[in-house]
Amino acid sequence: MNILRTIKKEENPEWVALFFKQGPHIGGTPNYPPNFPLPGHLRGVKIGAFLYVVFRWQIIGYGQVAQIRPHYGNRVGTPNYQVRVGDELVLIGPLIRMPVALRCRGFQGFRTTSVDLHLVAQTAAQAEITRLGL
């Protein structure tokens, strides 16, 4: 099972771009390897699954999950948004850009899908996003 997670549209695009670059980053943020705290606990998502990142109405990239660990409340982003207790995904390395443009509205929390969005045709990936109500 793969997972989709949104970065708030108000986030600094330069900060978001760092997720695509090898770290560690100056100032230590964002963390490297990239990690994404989630507001809740995962079911069905395992190491090796893919995380898809949504930012400003599109899926901008993906990464493979190297570790799933609990977090006890976390702050993320340049404005230090609070993320309530849940699981945190640690990726193998930097995000990889999506091979095709996929429109996707932002959402709170996270969504899961069994479809590898970066491996299927654009029409099939977009259909899955629509099925998820995004």
C-alpha cells in the first residue's frame, strides 16, 4: 500500500525543492533523509512502499519508504506547523520527480492507494487520484 501526503500550499517552494536534493541541508531542515510525520498511525503501509508528495495542486514527486517509526508530535515546514502524534515515514533518499504531471488537490492527513502512480500510464494514475476523491 502506498501513501499520499500534502505539503501546505503556503510552504516556501525553495524549502520544498530541498526534498529533491541530497542532504544534509544547511541549517538541518528539511531533515535528511527526508521524513514525513503523519497525523495518525498507518495500517497496510510497509517498508518499500512509495510516498507521493502533493504540493500546490499536483503530485510533485515520490520516494521509497525505508523506515516507519512512531513520533510523539512534531513540527514541520518553515512556519513550524504542528503534526499530532502518529507514524513517521523515512525515505531511502531524496524525492524523485514524477515522470508525468498529475493534478491532485491538497488534503489533510494522508491517503493510501495500491497503485504505483509513477509506474502506470498518466490516464490510469489520474483515474486513481479521482477515485480517491482528490
